[in-house]
Amino acid sequence: MIAVGSIPRSVRWTVPLGLLGLLVTVPFSAPDGTGMQWDELVLGGVAASSALAAFRITRTMDRTAGRPWRIVGYAALLFMTAQWLAAAFPGPELDGFGFDDVFLFAGAVSPLVICGLLARRVSRTRWPALVVDGLVITVALLVVTEVLRAPLVSPADAPEDLRSLVLLYGGYAAVMLGGAGAMCTVSTAALRRSVSILIGAVAWQATAGVAEAMAIVDPSSVWTAISDVSVAMGLQTVVVAAHVAPRRFADHTARAAAPW
């Protein structure tokens, strides 16, 4: 359990305001992306808050300790840019897979990159084993996803130019959970709380990816709401992970101490 005092003040006010903003804007945002996406404005604001909080937190860390967590700030800025571009150019201008989605995916894979950087701090990390474990989990998730999804909807139901995006979102969820599920099993004892919370952020991001895929195939405010809430919570959860991380990096003799 995370004590309320361990949650940054910015998270404590951003989460309720963000959820309230989504409650107001999602019903007025076209699920098929053909109209104004008011919810994207809210998500951009949540991402901006995450970026500011992440940079504020890393300023209190030494250079080595803060390096993985600075990625949170840069990724949130990329995500913010993608969301506000989508809101500024509704309709066919940025429909399908456009340059805004490049920013989106670049920011969305950041928790996986952070997991990898944190795993490197344990000198006994066996990378070949982690890669194999990650691939096995990813393939298993892809198979399970296909089995569960097939009776409900199919990418064939999506517009032809968006089918690749449906598959990309689904694959993203599997890769995130598979990669993080493998790499986040390795951590020093000092980073145990941060890594545990980071896994939660990855789960939020993966849920958002699945909901986005479903929203393309079967546009509805329900899928949009699930995706938006998951994205907002993922952005803020990773800030909490950074907040509880050690401010100083222990010497190299501690890299292999108490691996988790």
C-alpha cells in the first residue's frame, strides 16, 4: 500500500481534476475521431502535469539516480504534443497513423525503457533469460488476446486504412506487459517500491492500448472513456514511481545487493 503522504501533491490534484475533465468531455468527443476531440485537451493537460512533476522530482536526485526517471518527463511532453495536435486538427487531417501517433508511441513505450534501465542496475541480471521470458509472455498474451477478441470484434470490421493501427495497439499492449513483466522482476531492494508501482503504470498503459484498439473497431464512448482514464492514470502512476525512488545512487558494490 502507498501512503497518501507518498503521493506527490501534483498527482493528488491532477487525478481528480483530470477525471472530472474526462467526465465532462468524453460524451462530447466523437468516438470515431471525425469531430472535435475535447478529451484530448484534457489528456494533454494531464501529460503536462506529469512532465512538470517528473522534472521537479529528478531535480532532487543525483545524475545517475535521476537518469531513468527523466525519461518520464520527456515522454510526457511527447504525449502532450500528440494529444494537443490531435485536438487541434480534428477529422481527416490526422486520421489514421500520422506523425502525432509517432509522438504518442514514443512516449507510450517509456515505462518499458525505464524498466530496462532499472534492471541494468543489478549486476547479476541475465539478459538472455529476460529476453526469452519477455518473448514467451508476449506471445502468450497475443494468443490469449486473439482468442478472447475474436468472438467479439475483428480488425476486419475496422476501416481498411485503420486495420494496421488496430493490430499495432493490440501488439503494443502485449509487448508492454510481456517486456515489463520480465524486466521488472529484476531490481535492487532499494527500488522495489518504485518498480512495483511502475508495473501498475504499465498495466494502465496496456489497458489503454486494448481499449484504443476496440474503440477503432467498435467506436463508442465506453471504449474511449476506458482508454482515456487508463492513460491519465498511467501518466500519474509513473510519477508516483519516480517520487518514491531513491534520491541517491548507491555505489557499484550495491548493484548486486539484494536483487529482487
